[in-house]
Amino acid sequence: MTREEIKGLLPHREPMLLVDEASVMEDHTAVGRYTVRGDEWFLQGHFPGNPVVPGVVLCEMMGQTCCVLLADKIVGMTPYFTGIDKVKFRNSVLPGDTIEMHCAIKRSLRTFYFTECSAYVNGKLCVSGELSFALVK
């Protein structure tokens, strides 16, 4: 999916749309990518002279990638985080980096979805964790 196709799925818009491209793989996982340009709002004060993508933004990037897996269920719904668990930050994401998010649905219960996610820069693990969502009309 291109950025414009992702906009057809997610309610997010600039500056909160944090996935440039995404696809669903044969193994039913989603892979999303975002290239950090360096002029993003979240880098302005985090940290002056040493810009680093904040952890909460990395979680949002993974969450938006998860929604690609819910494409057929998300129409007319809004995805809301219900949990962020077991998240570990291992390496920094910096301006110029292209971060690649990998997400899989582990289980669902009605309109609740439980996922496992990880994100990498140049094959190096930066963050991993379990995210959960509710789809709300």
C-alpha cells in the first residue's frame, strides 16, 4: 500500500500518519516502513542537538502498521489502543533512518485485537512489544 492507500484505511492524517508504505505478507503479517526525514514535529524537542524518535512515536508507528492487517474489519471503525505491553526499546531511531515495522495478530475477541510487533533499522532490532486495539464505530 502507498501512503495514499493507507489514508483510505486509517483515519490518521499528517502530521500523525506515520507509515509511508505497508504490505500484508503471505504469512499474514504486516510490514510497514517510515523514513525519518528529520523535520518531524516529534524531533523538535526530543532532544535538541541529538534528535531521537520518541518511544511512544515508535509504538504509534507499529500500531498504524497493525491496522493494515485489519483492513477488511476497519471500514467504518476507528482503531483505539487498549494496551501497550512488554515493550522494550533496544536501539535508537534517528533522522535519515528507515524503520521497518513487522506486526502479527496473535488473537482476537470480538472487536479486540492482540498483536506482537517489532521494528528494525538496517536489520537491527529497535523496539518490540505487544499492542492491543479495539475497533469502535
